[in-house]
Amino acid sequence: MIRVGIIGATGYAGGELVRILANHKDAKIVWYGSRSYIDQRYSQVYQNMFRIVEDVCRDDNLQELAAQADVIFTATPQGFLAGLLTEEILQKVKVVDLSADYRIKDVKVYEKWYGIEHKSPQFIPEAVYGLCEINRGQITEKTRLVANPGCYTTCSILTAYPMVKEGLIDVSTLIVDAKSGTSGAGRGAKLPNLFCEVNENMKAYGVASHRHTPEIEEQLGYAGDCQVTINFTPHLVPMNRGILATEYASLKRKADGSLPTCEEIRAAYEKYYAGEKFVRVLEPGVCPETKWVEGSNYVDVNFVVDERTGRIIMMGALDNLVKGAAGQAVQNMNLMFGLPEDEGLELVPCFP
Amino acid sequence: MIRVGIIGATGYAGGELVRILANHKDAKIVWYGSRSYIDQRYSQVYQNMFRIVEDVCRDDNLQELAAQADVIFTATPQGFLAGLLTEEILQKVKVVDLSADYRIKDVKVYEKWYGIEHKSPQFIPEAVYGLCEINRGQITEKTRLVANPGCYTTCSILTAYPMVKEGLIDVSTLIVDAKSGTSGAGRGAKLPNLFCEVNENMKAYGVASHRHTPEIEEQLGYAGDCQVTINFTPHLVPMNRGILATEYASLKRKADGSLPTCEEIRAAYEKYYAGEKFVRVLEPGVCPETKWVEGSNYVDVNFVVDERTGRIIMMGALDNLVKGAAGQAVQNMNLMFGLPEDEGLELVPCFP
Amino acid sequence: MIRVGIIGATGYAGGELVRILANHKDAKIVWYGSRSYIDQRYSQVYQNMFRIVEDVCRDDNLQELAAQADVIFTATPQGFLAGLLTEEILQKVKVVDLSADYRIKDVKVYEKWYGIEHKSPQFIPEAVYGLCEINRGQITEKTRLVANPGCYTTCSILTAYPMVKEGLIDVSTLIVDAKSGTSGAGRGAKLPNLFCEVNENMKAYGVASHRHTPEIEEQLGYAGDCQVTINFTPHLVPMNRGILATEYASLKRKADGSLPTCEEIRAAYEKYYAGEKFVRVLEPGVCPETKWVEGSNYVDVNFVVDERTGRIIMMGALDNLVKGAAGQAVQNMNLMFGLPEDEGLELVPCFP
Amino acid sequence: MIRVGIIGATGYAGGELVRILANHKDAKIVWYGSRSYIDQRYSQVYQNMFRIVEDVCRDDNLQELAAQADVIFTATPQGFLAGLLTEEILQKVKVVDLSADYRIKDVKVYEKWYGIEHKSPQFIPEAVYGLCEINRGQITEKTRLVANPGCYTTCSILTAYPMVKEGLIDVSTLIVDAKSGTSGAGRGAKLPNLFCEVNENMKAYGVASHRHTPEIEEQLGYAGDCQVTINFTPHLVPMNRGILATEYASLKRKADGSLPTCEEIRAAYEKYYAGEKFVRVLEPGVCPETKWVEGSNYVDVNFVVDERTGRIIMMGALDNLVKGAAGQAVQNMNLMFGLPEDEGLELVPCFP
């Protein structure tokens, strides 16, 4: 039985870890870390867990936790883990970090976009970017530190990955227009996240400046073996869960000037995803809907080719708290402990 | 492995049966009945089931289905099953009926409230009212026909049951004010259920005439061993899932004129529910919220005593598609096949 | 042109005052008071007012404001106005208080339910309870201080008023089950009001203890000329605006044991409301819906008689920010300045 | 007093015309046309209009209506008006068509995108495209037929218009990612528009094939004096009202390779919109939100320049039923009758 510690257990992503691990047969949570609710019963913070979780919340003592757990999930603000992580800790316990601290290889890029100094850049090279479908080979029982991808990032990357990897699109034209449910904004009591401010409303935010941008660019850059610079525009949607990414790029024409056919493009998607349990390439003509993946670890993707403009419109949908956070973190944990990758993740999407 | 047939598999309750049974280790769906979508793949109707369910929808042939299944769930309009059920079918297969056809023992009451003739009243005496927490003793491997309780009904009854059973309230004063998410209205394409008609709106409907009224009255009548006549007022709420029942009744005073204490009332609730997995009596002061049970088979109940008026306010919350329909149906199936009652129902509520 | 000052202009009720007064041809806002946003442009707080309101927010200086305005609206927390109001102010300016400070005649009742000491009880006798449909005669050009009724209160009282006034119901059996949109909770950044906590959720709160209870009891007590003690249960609904009150009471039987007829009851409603512009008694069989009054100053009411239980179910719906706050406040202002009561309130409900 | 007839008065756009015209001091509705509800009282279809509108619904007799009205609004399905319009009618009455029948000058383009034959192409040349901010000069008291722009179209065009007109962007790179509330889908009882299908969900639809595409292309083509071919992707959002368009295009570099500055771009927006009452260019850094224009005739626009990619991200928001339909239709009517353009349109946005 894997002993799990969670730092940040009372945020929405932390809560989702608790929900998923409650039905994981090889893992058991031993530490519900929450600075805000120390000594309160976890089920008083999240009443849905009444009679399911009996534990109380504890503080963020990473040292002590390292001695008691086999793996730590950190669902914490940027900079938190980077400020505390040590070699000593990593020798005792595996870490899956749901923050951005170790996602970006170039520390200068991190510091520029996040506006904070990175306190432990020495661990960046070791950290594996935990997008299992792409980096599965690097996530093994030897892996000590996984940087769990962001929610927007997972959706944006997986939606475009086969096109970039196969060189079918001109990456300089790539635009990602993403829409997110409000749980992505976290559980902080902030005015813009009040019900009456979000409900019956829609807006873009972080235009040309959102922190997930360099993460998408870096990973797609690896895929395409080139420098990638994109437009990424997040939007806030009046729903709890779900991210929908609509992505645009010009298709590369063949030598004869023709566009790749839908079949060729579909073959590229199938090449990378046919064997992937958690990525579903939908049937032709079916647009992904966030509700169809709600509560599950699936990413649904599909595309439309527009002959008129020579562009492909790629679409992807996932649950930001599952495949975009906690589910993917558990998927990484499974790989790090030699378990079946889908252990505890046989979550059937809930509709309606 | 129990072979399951579903009639009405593409309604919301039918879809929820499919979701729940997908993770049931001792049951397997062999027949997805849906008159509206015959020969279409089930996952084209409910895309959330893409790559999870490969079957196509079939018609409603109860005879043929009886030969292939061990149990049939009928999530069908009122009168459907009553018009088709025969002794021959019941000799071959168990039936859990999610409609109202066999819930009410007095066929005249059924015919009056539902406005249709009952075509097979001969099965009414045999049918067990499948509210497991109350009628568990009658739901056994010998049971052939279970009348699965309605969503409003389950919530309304379980919220008041200990008070009625223990004679702590004056049942003639009982009022049930219930609020339901919109999935309770079904998947029919009707104008009042359009997004723009329901969203940002709230209303009562079926005031003093809703069909779940006699069902609540009958069951609470058994509990209190008396005639029960109540006011039941359903309301439509702009959310997908969830029923909240707020119930009012005058407490019976003791010989000395005093009201029962909160501790005495709590003891009554604990007497009936302490051993029940799916009924959670919340801690003092905590009001049930529908979101805390979403996606799960739990009913959360609690109460407040108002010394000023001498009344108790009882509150209950459940997910209308789970404990109010499909989850309870599976709970009944488990009992009918000698399985652990919570098999496949270890559903952790999803928040947010 | 009436010069209007608003204290608390950046709360939801304050914002609604600004919206309504923007189209009022005889009033002009001269002071947008907001402690939180002093010196910020009002339209930066509420971008809907961009290019409509050019003013900046100012502090809460009641003295200075009294010198510049003809009427002050205070949309402020309980106790605020009571702590600042003086005879000197009232000699200079009329005040419409949207808080509860002067609504309850018995200061002990106020202090018990609100848990604060009342700092200026000397003004309570003078304050007129500003429910225009009932107290119109007392709201005149001589009136200096109006206690604007609460949102739940307005809805609850107007829904039952004719029944109580005409002695048609047994008031000791009166139960008010009320449901409110989330704007009623105000614009404070509190966790329970976050989008993800409210959306897809429903709950009761303040059960048997909500502060609007004594206000309803007092006013219905005047109507019935008797002591009224009720159960009042508020619920939070995932919508922005709207209150729906469902009220239950036993009808008084006539000498011959029969219930009052629907026609007799309707006649009672018409007696009080036939001439009222802002109270619409709906046609038989039509249940009020909050969406039908959204953005307007209407209250829609109706009733159903249940012969089985001898009870009447009364229903009322209003927009909590309009008839439940700002609209009613403007209605009071109109009366206090001798204007047509509906001036600036010809707001057509917005659907969908 | 202008006598107004509405065909399609019980759809959402028709209902909004009724709401707006209820407060228009120079217009009076004399004909509420609705095939579905003939002889029913209008206020029984839209209870918000109870006691405001007393008329009954009438059929679609255009001939008879032409004799009784000064202007007809047709809020009808595509092809309806084209099949009935005659020279005789136009000699008697002005027509503002809210359908697409006369929006597109090239009848072949219309027939291709709409898949129906145009029955009266002879009126296309005469019809004025009623986007007042751009075509005001052509909408005069002599105008007989106005093609009222579509909701997506109005938003998409006005958001990009100054950039295209001033030649600041490469129109071949223009991409419009649009998000709409559900009232845009109309009031038809269709399964995909049910509350439970839309709520907590988001999807793209009509990808690369939506009928508003050629309308946007034609109008921006006039602005840029060039052929325009764009990607336009509509999305369905779980809210009643509002359209948000997020638009992407590469900025044209100057001779020295530099991008236009934010000030230069802002100047272009101001050049066209500074004098426009209904177009609000927001302050730098403020992203439009649909809620800020709800219920009003405003379009809010703004932009962000991304130096990294050389693109501009333009954003626009409007209420699809007001500026996207009924409000714009009234704006056109005002111009056609020599009234102030904003008569009856002083609608203050409603928040929250």
C-alpha cells in the first residue's frame, strides 16, 4: 500500500486527489496537509467526504511528511515546493508537484513568466514533465520528481501534439483559444470568482500573458524540434469543471500544393493515440464537449479541416481537475510505483 | 456475472444505470433498450460512453430480453411495464421497475393520480417497494419484482422516517417542500426544459397534485401505522442533479408539555440510520447540500428544532439520478442477487 | 431634480440603485459613496456603467452628504446608519435606509436577532416601514426616514398579506419556505459565495434563525392584528437574482365546515392588489417564476387550495435587487417627493 | 406613433422586440404574429408581459399586416420573408428583416451556405445591411428594406472593423473564435438545447461551416476593399445571453519592421467609434465581459497586442438579443423614421 501525503489537500485539486484516491486500491492517504484548516476534520471542510474520510488536516511539514509517506503530492502555490525541496527529502520520498515549479526547463523563462525567483533550480533537470502520453518512457520507478502539467497545458498540448510531431502544420501560425470552468481559479475567496460575477458571464483574461503559455511552447517545441511561439488566450466560463481548447493552424501543403487529407490527419492522430486509454479521438464530425469527460481522466480530441482557409481547427476537452490535475497526478504515481497506469482511474464520465 | 437488460437506456436514469454498472464487478449489461435509437451505437447517444460501451441500442422486446438477461431494469414511462409484464417473464427474469407502476398498493390510488388504467394489477401485491433502508428484509434472492422508489419520494421519506416511525411528530402537520435539479424532468425535448427557460429561474409546479404525493403518504403511513395526508410541493431548480427536501412538522409534546430535545431526536435518527451506509446523519448545525452527494448513492439528512413554533425542520439531500433512481435500483439488484448491498456503489461524491 | 446620495453604492443593491436612477427623469445621483473604492471611478468597479457614469466613488461622510443631497439611500451593513444618524441630518435630508436598522419597532427584538446594540433607537418610532402597497398612506412628503423592507420580507409579506388581513388563514400554521438567488448574499468575497460552491448546489441556511423572521412576523401581526410566529426557511439557489416564497397555512373553515372557495380567496387578493401596479395576481393555475419578474419592480403572486389537507399554498416571486431592495427604495423616494409612484420604475421584466 | 407589426413575436428575438418597444415612446405594436400561438394571449406565452401586453397572437398574414402597420419586423426562419415579400408590400410598409434573407448580396453565396433557393432575389440589391455604425448613411427615411445583421456577425464585424478598414492587419490571417449564450439557439424544443445538455458544458459547433461566416466575410471585405476569407468558430456557452468574440490577426508591420503601437491602434478604434453611442472602446487592459452589456444595446470592444507573435487579439462583447437582434432592429427603425437613433434604446446594462 502506497502511503500518500498531500500538501494543499483542501484546494480544489487537492480535494480531487482525495476523491480519486478514496477508490485507489493500492494507495492510502496518510497526511492531509492544509495550512488553513490545521486540526479541523477534513470532512468538515469538504462535507462530501463525511463518513468517508475521518482524518484531520495537518500542517505543511515536508520534512516530517517525507518520513511517513512514499509519495507526496504538492497542490500548492507557485514557489512553495521550490522553496522547501531538498535532496534529503527526495531521497526519502517521491514527489509529484502539481504546481509549475519544475515544469519549465529554462529557469529564466520560469522566473520571467511567474515573476518569482526559483529557489531550487538544481532539481529542474531531474524533474520529469509528467504528461504520460508523451513522456511515459521517462516516468519510471526510478523517477523521484514529476512536474505534473497544468490543466490548460495538458489540453492544449495533447490536442495539437500529433500535428506538430508529424510536421503537418506550420507551428508559427498556431493559436490556442481555451475556455475553462471556474474551479481552475481555485478556492480562494476572491471577488472575481463570486457566483454573481461569473454566472451568466464570459470573458477572456491573461491575454498574451498567461503563465501556461511558455509551458505549451516548450513541450510543443520538443515535439516539433523547433522554437514554438503561440497565442494562448484563456477564457472563464460559467461552469464548475472542464476545459475546451480550440486551436487553429495552417496546414502545410504538399509538394503538389494540396492539403493533407482528413484521412492522413486522422492517421496521425491515431498513430499517437490509438493505444492511449485516456485520449479519445472522436469520430469524424463529432466536436468534443466538456460534459462528456466530466469527472474522468479522458481527453477527447478531434479536428476539422477548412479547405477554404487551408487551416485545421483542432479541439480538445478534458476535466481540469482530473486529467488537468489530480487524475494525471495519480497516473504519474501509478507509473512511478510500477502499477497499471489506469489504477484508480477507471472513472466513467458523469452525464448530465 | 449477472446479465442485465435495460429498457429505456437512453433516458437520464437509464444513462446513469449504464454509468454505475460500468464499474460493477458482478454485472454486465447485455441489452441497451431504446425505442428512439434502435441500431444506433449507444455511445453516439451518450458520447461520454465512447470507447467504454461498444453496443448498439435495441428495441423494447421484453420477451426476448427475458430470455437473455437475469435482471431487467425498466426506466420507462408510467404504464409501460404494467402493459407488458407477464407471469412468464417473471418466471425467467427479475425486474426492477424505475417507473411508478408497482409502487402503490391501492390500484385505485394509482389510477387516480396517474390518470391511466393499470393493466396488470395482479402483480402489485408481489412487488416489493424497494426502499432498501426500510424494506431490506423483503428484498431477497426470492424477490422477483421490485418497485424502485421515485426520486422525490426517496428523499422525502428518508428525511422524515425516524420521526414518523417513532411517533415524535404530528403527521397531520407534515409539509414537504422539495427542490429538484432539472434531470428529474427527463430527456424529452420539451419547451419548459430548455436551457433558457430553466436557467436563472425558479418555480413551483404540480402544486397539490404531484404524482409522488400518494407514494410518500403510503410509505410514511406504514411507518406511522396511520393515515398520512401531506402537502408536497416540488420546485424546479437551475441545476442538473440533486433533490433537497425541506420538511416541516409539529413536534409532539411530552406529558409535561416540553418538546423532545435535540438529543432525543438525534437518537431517533441514529436508531434507524447509524448502521446505514448510504444515509448520513450530518453533525448538529450542518444543513445538507445537494452538491455534497452529487454522483453518489448517499442521502444526507439533518434537522433543526424551532422552540418558538414547536416545529421540527427536517432536511434531506440526494442525487436524484443515483439514490433517487439508478443507484437505488442497483442497490436493490445487489440484494436480489445476494451481493453486498454496496457493490458498485462506492461512488465518492464529486465536489465541486 | 432630486439630488441623490448613495452610501454603499458598490454593493449589489447600491449598483441596482445606480442602474434604476440612471433612467429616472427627476433624480440625479450626486454622491457615490463607497468606503472600499474611494477615488476610483465608479465605472471601474461596475464596468457596465462605463460611459454612463463618470463620477468617482467617495467616502461615507454622512454630514457632508446631507448638505449636498435631498435624499440619501443607505445600502449598508446593519448598525451603520443607526450609529451615525442624527436629528441634524434628518432636518437636512430624507433618508431611505435599505438596512434593517429601523424596520423593527421593538428595539429589543432588533438587538436580539441582530446581536448588536441599537445606537439611535430614538428614531425608530418616526421611521416608516416602506412597504408601499401596505403603508402608502404613511409615506408622504413629510416623511423623513423610511425603513426599506428586506428582500425576503417583501416577498413573504405580500404573498400572504390578503389572507392574513382578511382572516382567512390560521396564522399559527403559517410556514414560509423561501428560495433566493445569490446576489442576496452581497458582494463580499466569502468562500461560500464562490461560483463553484453555489453552482449546481442547493441548501437551506439560517434555519429557524434568519434575521428576516421577526420583520415578517411584525408586519403580518399588524395585518392580522395578532401575534404572529412563523417558520421561515431561506435557501440559496444557483441563480443571480430572484426570490421565490412558497407559503403554507391552514385555511379557516366556515361555520358549515367548508373551506373558502378559490373565488373567495381570489377576491381577497384582488381586494388588496387589483389597483396595485407592482403586484400581479397571476391567473388561476399559473405558478410564479422568478424569471418573469427579473429586472422589474413586480411581485407575482398566486395560490393553490389543497382540499385534501385544508391548506392553501401561496406563492410569490420578485427580483431581490429591485422590488426587494433598490426598486422599492425608489418607489419610496417617489412617494416622499410627491412624484408618481412608478416614476423610473417602468422596468419591463427581461426574459430569458 | 409608428405602428409596428412583428412576425415571429414569440421567439426569443421577437420577445425582446416586445420588451424594448414597450418603452419606446414613438412606436406601438399593433400585431403580434405567431403561427404557433394564434389566438392565445401574448402574455400567456411570455408571462413576464402579464399586465403589460394585453393582445392576442395572430397569424403571419403579411398582406393584411402591411395594411395596418408602418413597419414590420420579421423574426422568422431563413427563407420565410424571401418567400412572401412583394413590391406591393414594400410600397405600403417598411420591413426590417431579422433573418438572413437579404443580408448577402451574392444570391449564390446565400443559397450555398443556407442550402435553400432564394425566392425573391430581386429585392436583394435594394436591401440595406443594417449595421448602423457602418452603414448609417444608407439607412434613411427612404429605406424600405433593412437586412438586420446576425448576432455573431454584428459582434465579429464591429470588433475587427477599424483594423480592417485602416489596413492595420493582414486579413488573410483573421480568425474569429466566438462564444454565445444559448438564447441564440432559439426557442425550439430541441434536445441539444435542453437545460441538462447545455448546463455545465461547452462545445464548438458548425466548425468551418456556420452560416454567419459569409456575412462577416462580405462586410469586412467592403471595409478592407478586398476578398476576405476567415475562420469562424462558434461555441455554445451555458448562459442565457451574450456573445463574446475573440479575434486574432497578424498586424501589418511598418516599413521599418516595427509593429503599430497600441496608441496607433487605439487611435484607429477611436476614429470610428469615438462618436458612437453604442460602441464602447474599453480602457487599456480591460477585457470585455458579456455581463457588462446584458440587456443593453452596447458593444464593448478592446484589444491586446502580442509583441511576441506580432498578432493583435481583438475582443468584443454584446447581448445577442439586443445589439445582436432586437435592439439593432429598433436602431434601424429609428433611422428609417427619422427618430433619434437611440430612442427606446437607453437600456442600462443589468449587473449582476
